[in-house]
Amino acid sequence: MSDELILIGRIGSPWGIQGFNWIQLFTGEPKQAFNYRPWTLRRPHPVKKGQYLGEDWVLDRPKGKAQAKGWVCKLTPDADRNQAESFKGYEVWVPLNSLPDLDGDDFYHHQLTGCRVVNASGIDLGVVASVMETGANDVLVVAADATSVDDAERLIPWIDSALVSVDIAQRLIKVDWDEAF
């Protein structure tokens, strides 16, 4: 089993008196997040990004349900509201291999991050630093590096007219995008 984990959510404030917490899920299908197992909970350092406080906490069977304004979860069967308060702020991580395979031309954001981006003329625009969700369509945030044409950061929409090809194995995305943009 792969040890590589991916962030899928963040535990929020308590909900009700029975030990549930609100949870912000970063997945396209939030209900499926409760099927990705095991969950590894980590408390992020409040100042030092990428560092965590205390030990990781592994859960095999998180319980969750939909509510009118989102999703709630119960992390331990005997949790009460006071315990739920102590869970606030934890990040939820799952093994990459617990995510389902995607069909066709669909990709997970983590698969796109780090891919080199070149335009149709072969000009190197940089590397995908992150993917922004805008509601209408995703946007590639392309950061300049030592081999890119300039020092500009580019925002390239993830739309058919801008994408030429995506080769995850080669870590290469070709776009129809002018280097002046």
C-alpha cells in the first residue's frame, strides 16, 4: 500500500451535542470521501506551513452525513460536543491509492501540479504550481522557473479552447496560449 497521502478535507466547528463536526471536503463527490480509507488526521502548525503538531491520528471508519449547509462527521463513536471541539482544525488525509481511477480526460489536481506547460509553438511557460477552482472552470496557476520563457506567473483556464494535450506520464501539458498573456 502506498504511503503517499493527499489532503481531502478540514474538520470544522462542532455541530449539535452528539459529537459531530462540520467538515469542509475538497473532493468533487463529497459523499465518497467517507469511503476513502483510512483517514489520517493531522493538526497543522498555526504558523509554519507544511508542519504539524503532535502525532497523526488514523481512523478506519469515519462516519458522515449530509446536512442542509454541507457535511458533518463523527470521528469517534463516543465523542461528545466537548471532544468535537478538540477536533476542530485537523486536516483529513487519505492514501492516494484509495481514490478511484478517473475516466478519459479527467485528472486529479495533484496529477496536474508539477507538470511542465508549453504552448503550441513549443515555448516553455513554466510549471503548474496549483489549480484554482473558480466555479465556471478550473484555472492552472503556472509558475515561472529556470527554464521558462520569462518570470511571469500565468493563469490558464482549463477549457477545451486553451488545452491542446495532457500527458501525465511525461508530466507535460500543451496549451494554445500566447506567451505574452
